[in-house]
Amino acid sequence: MKHQYLKSQPNEKGYFGEYGGAFLPPQLIDEFERITEAYMKLRKSQEFISELRRIRKHYQGRPTPVYHAKRLSDAVGGAQIYFKREDLNHTGAHKLNHCMAEALLAKSMGKTKLIAETGAGQHGVALATACAYFGLECEIHMGEVDIEKEHPNVVRMKILGAKVVPATHGLKTLKEAVDSAFEAYLGQLDTAMYAIGSVVGPHPFPLMVRDFQSIVGIEAREQFEEITGELPDHVVACVGGGSNAMGIFSGFIDDPVELYAVEPLGKGTRLGDHAATLEYGKEGVLHGFKSILLQTENGEPAPVHSIASGLDYPGVGPEHAYLHDIGRVHVKGATDDETVDAFYAISQYEGIIPALESSHAIAYAMKLAKEVPYDTILVNLSGRGDKDIDYVVDTFGVRGWQPEV
């Protein structure tokens, strides 16, 4: 079924309500128009769709399963918790869903190189993988702080043949990586395409990445009904830029299912101690799109903090801002401490080491389960935690986890 909502949003100019659009320097306007035209034609092409389906099945290993986390559910007490296992997608996260498709689009446009930013490194690894598959050059920009924090993913990118460029200004995290990548892109428009890593950026990328990630929601809806005979009562996903969340939300957007966007509450409510954009932000323009942003008093992007590098961003996808405004999505949060507890809970009760990004969603689902004891909760387990294990152990030590009595 093609959802009515997905047909109506965004409009032709890339707006979800008042959010979105394309705020571009003059030298990028023509290039983004070419990308938009190419994508709008290609998305209806039987050849493109068939090739993408083949790649997903035979290369990525899709569909990923929906899994009932019974031991965790019993330990938490309350609702039954299920995971959509995007950690089992090739490269260990949902990111390859849009990277393979963006590479296919770039190749069809005659591009020979992809440029991108990465925070936690999962988008960078996925794009480096896609470039190796299609024979394209790959240039990944990553904040110096994240390069140190996510060292295993940096090594993976280099092994896959990508050039990793450190972003050395500002806070040296995800926002600065985007700044650096856009600057590099301006000098390579003839040969390169910027492969944006989330449902952010100028139109058509919020639409495009949502479309490519919608496979998560399509699969999850069908699988959950097959397992339980009905739809989940609640669907939970972490939100930074928001690609994994829009992927799973898109499968349930027109259904009587409660949707929860879980943001990083970090260390506290003071500006700079969290990255809870929808909770504390206000309207503004960043990186070529209009959305809700965390801002300083003079309107500059605010410093942000999260233990999850993939959520460490002062903005959020324009579609998430719109869904928040119309009340379709509940905005919730998880602190650093709650996230680390969830990280160890899943590891020790289910034998799954989750990404710190995904652990935010799991942390909130564990709280929600006690409030809705007779319901079902589907969490998008968007990535595996191999990249995070050294950081977690070095920073927080090895912990046991026991349910609250």
C-alpha cells in the first residue's frame, strides 16, 4: 500500500509544511536542480527499482528480521519489546540502505566520486562500501573528535579505499564535518555528488533518503503483522538528523500506531550539554534547509553534546520538525546514563551489542514498557555497537545490568 501521507509530503519545492526547501549558494543551485530532476525520473524507473531490489537482497542481506526481545521484556516488566534488526544489514547499520541507492543515482548521472560527512562513522563506512561496489572514488569528512572516538570505523573506511578528511574547526564533530564536506564539494561539482547521510540538507535529500530508508518500515510492518497478527502499539527510534526514524516511521505513518522520536538529553538541560533539537530548538536555517535548530542567543548553531556521535548535531530533518508540529510524533529523550544502561542491558539480556545511537531508543522503550504493560513496542535497532565498545569501556567501565526491583 502506498501511504497517502508519503504521496503528499513534501511539496514540489521540498517543503514539509514550513520546513525544508533548498537554501543554496548560487554555484550549487543548478547542480541541485540536476540532482532533483535525475532522482525524480529515476525513482519511477523499473530498471533502477529492480537493480536496487537485487542489491538489497543479494548484497545487503535484506530483509533484516524483526525479533522479540523476550528476556529484556521479562526483565523490564510490562510491554513486549521487539527490535527491527538493522544491525544485521551489511556494514552493521541502516545507512547502507540509502548509500547504495545514492551511489546508483550518482553513477547514472555520470559522476565518478562521492563526498560525504559522517559522525559515528556508519554513514562513512556505508558510503565507502557503496563506492567500492560501484567503482567510485570516496571522500569522507569527519570531525577530529569523532575520528578518535570512533576509531574502528575510521580504519574500516580506509580499508575500503576511502579518503578520510579531518574537520579541525569548531567543536570538531558532526556539524563541522558537514561544513568541511560542503566546502570540498563546491570545488568538485563536475565529477562528484554529495551523498548526504540523513534526512537533512537541501531538497531533494530529505525526500530521497526517506524514500531509500522506507524499506525498513515496509519490511517491519509486514513482519510484525506476520509474527503477532496485528500492528505494534508503539514504534520507537532515535533521532539526530533522523534517517533511521523516518525509515521505520514511514511504514506506520497512516496507521493508528504511536510514534516516538528519542533525542539525546546528554548531561543536562543547559545549552551545550545535550542535542535535543526538537525539545529545545527553534526555527532556523542550517546546511541548506529550514528546520528546528539548537541556537545561541545570536542565532548561531549551538554547541551540542551526545555520547552517540551520530546524534551529535544541532539540527533535525525538516520532516521530523513537521511531524512534531502536527502532533504525529511524540518527542522523548534519553540521557547519557540511561543510554549506557540500555547498552549493557541489551548486551547482557539479549546478546546484542547495540550502537549508542540505537541505545537511546532502547532506553526510552524500556521506560515506556512499564507505562503500557499490555502493549507491544517496536524499536528500530538501527546499528550494532562494535564501533562504540572501546569508548564505552574506557569512559564508563564494564558494568553489569540488573532490572529495577
